[in-house]
Amino acid sequence: MTSEIRRTFYPLINCADPAASMAWLERAFGFTPLEAHRDETGKVVHAEMRYDTGIFMFGNGEPGTSAVYVAVDDPDAHHDRAKAAGAEIFRELTDQDYGSRDYAARDQDGNEWYFGTYRP
């Protein structure tokens, strides 16, 4: 019997041009493209790649920075708990076009954390 892997943590890599980064990472490191979501202009706004059993995602942010995306079952309750604890919510709960409901917060040291229902 094979059990399905239920991943929870996903590194989030910020880059200026996710499409170019994906092509380079595939060529240089052998990472495999999984998804690429584009906006109305055709620019990649969210992408995913894998290597072996690991998956990471791309976001549009300050190049050279990274964050962590954490899959949660109840983002509304999670958001409320984080807010009550004093987390800096810099992106409120939002339903995404790729099916996730998520939000983003900074911890006490300024690290970015993204929480939502999406599981690549």
C-alpha cells in the first residue's frame, strides 16, 4: 500500500523574472518545472519546481530574498490566531485564482511567512 505524501512546508524563492529563473534552474541544477501561473500580460506570477520529493515555489518579490509557505487546513482560524499574537499581517486573507485561500505575515524578526490551503 502506497501512502500519499502530505507536504506542509514549501520554500518560496523571490525573483525578478520567474520564467527565466525556472529555465536556468532546470538547465543548471536539473530541477523539474511543475506549474507556471501567468497574469493577463503573460508574466509568470507563481511557479513551482521540484527535485526528487521536494517542491519549491516562486514569487514576485525582492530578488535574492526568500520566505516559507506553509499549507494549513483552516487559514481563517490560523490568520486570526497570528493576528491576535501580534503578527504583522502584510497581505490579508485572499482567495487566489489557483484555488488557495491564504495570507502573509512577518514574524518578530521580519521573516515572511505565507499560509494557505494550496498544496502543490
